[in-house]
Amino acid sequence: AVPQPKRSGRQAKQRKQADAKKVLLAEGATIKQLADDMGVRLVDVIKHLIRLGEEPQTVADTVSVDAQEYLVTECGMVPVLPEGAESTRLGRSFSDEEYALLPEKSPIVTIMGHVDHGKTTLLDHLRNASVAAGEAGGITQSISAFEVDRPGLGRICFVDTPGHQAFSAMRERGTRATDIVILVVSATDGVQPQTVEVIQHARAAQVPLIVAVNKCDLPDADAGVVIAELASEGVVVEGLGGDVQSVEVSGLTGMNMDKLEEAVLLLAGMMELRAPKDGPGEGFVVEARKDKSLGPVASVIVTLGQLRVGDHIVVGGEWGRVRVLRDCNRQPAEVIGPSCVCEVTGFRGQPTAGEELYVVESEKAAVEHAERLAARRAKAAALSAKQQQQQQ
């Protein structure tokens, strides 16, 4: 059995490790000096530099402070900038003491599963039940995220990622897009290749799982077989002595869907999910489209802080200023808080699903951050294309 992570990858990203190694950055530091200061292998530093689009020739090549900061942070260490230098990294992090004082937040839950295992039906039941009850939700079928508020239980933000490829893209960029993954497995078909793929993605992103054994209303359903097959993949449910919750459900009839929501909120409570409700907002783009009258529009889930009308924002290599915000009920809003779904307009270019969104202090800062990342990615893409040509 593979133990469940006690905190999600997104939580870990927001927490400063008290015992994390501090690395003093310096102008003109060489690759070898940086590797020695970090205490990591030269080959690992070089691999990171290549991913950034750099082409190191020798270990005596110098590394920019910007690249040094990126490498040190990616390796879980704390960069100490030279005097007078400004950080180019976006996002806030908190010490354990600071995190413990933050208010609790609702869980962000991604629902994934093999094709035809009933994921869409399950999602539709959750979404429609939310709308029918007159609760927060119903952000339209085109938006792959919605909120459910259950009196006496709590609120959950559900995300239907646009395919496994998008989830992989999030993971590859280091994005921790979700707190919990619900793995939907058909009780008639059992574990399939994409089921295993989801398990691998969740482990790589350090996201705990809840298993929803779907289609349990059908006569040939066999949840026991599914549970045994999952155990062979290292996912051992509580009934077999493991630490993964499992719920037998039917997205078609609604059987045990309330128990699935209870399982989510129970796990969320154990994870102690917290986020500041004030300060500059952060989030991620679930979906993006181009509207004829509004221009680029993004469906965004805010993960911490506040996103306000008029905020300057950066999403990958794109930037803009929030012109219009709409909440999960498609109503205009002035401010959106943590674990809430919204539509954002005001981008200069089309953002990409899976990208992180950050609020910055000015248009100048937004442009600088966006252009820096766009240039870095262009260099990396050009280097990758060059290497492929050399291999042919």
C-alpha cells in the first residue's frame, strides 16, 4: 500500500519548511558553486537549467540570480537574495505557526476517471442537485467547475479537469491545482489504463484520493473486484486496512452521493485546509475561451487571498487587469475569495488551462513577470526543438 499524503501538494507549496536549507545567492555564481552551495549533484542542476532553456557548456558557466532563485525554490530550499535584488517568484508561503492561524477554507476537489466510467453523470448529479436546492452552483455546463453548499456539512468546490492531458500539464508545471482527487471507477468494468494513470498523477502531485465505485445500481456491479484491483495498484481502502476512503455510488440514481460529499469533507477536515481571505489573490485557470464581445475569458478557482475587479494579474506568459468578475451563479461580483469559482475577463491574450494566476501590484510588474516567463518558455521550446533535430 502507498500511504496517502497528509497534506496536498498545494498545501506543501504554501508551507515554509522550518528545517529547509537556506542558500545564499550571488551575482556571477557558477553552476559548480551553486551545486556545492545547494548540496545537490551537478547533473541535477544542469538538468534544471536545460528545462529553463539554458544551454550550459561547462560547470564554470555563470547562472543568473533569477535562475538561481528558481532552482533553489524548485529543490525545496530557501533562496537568500543578494542585497538590493528583488524576487522574481510569485506567490505567498507561510510558516507552520502562520499557517495554523489562517482561517479554514473549503476543499477544491478534482473528479477523474477512465472514459465511460460515469464521471460526467456523477458530476451532473452533483451540479444539478446543487442548482435544484437553490444553493451556490450552476456556473453553466461550459465551465468545468462548480460549488456545492450542503447545510450542516459545508461547501465543496468541484473541478472537472478538461481531460487527463490538462491534468498532466498542471503537474508538469508544478501546479498543485487541487486538494483532493475523487477517483471514479466503474463497478462493472473495474480498473482500466486511465484509472492507473490518474493514480500515478495523484501520487506525483501529492494529492490524496477518495475512491467512488460508480454504477453500483447495475445488476452486474461488483465493487469487491474493483477494491481488490485497486489494492494491486497500491490503493488500499479502509475496509482492507488501508487509509483510502471508498464509497459505492450511482451517479444515475444518486445512491450514496451524500456519503461521497461527507467523505470529502471528512478528509478535508483531517488535512486542515487553510488560506488567507485577504491580501493579493492566487488561483488557477480551469478553462479559457474567447468571447466575441468580451475577448479572452477564463474560468478561475481562487486558492488564497482575494481577486478583485481592477486587479493586475499574471497567468503564465499572459497578463491583464480584471475588468469583469462573475461568481458561480454568473452574477457580477467585486471580489472573490478562496475556494470559489469565477469567470474573469480583462486578459490581453488567451490564458492556458492549468496555469497559475497571481495578483501583482502594478501593470508594470504584470508585464515584466509575463514577459520573463514567456521568454523562458520560448527558450526552452527552442532548445527542445534543437535537441530533437540533432537526434534525428
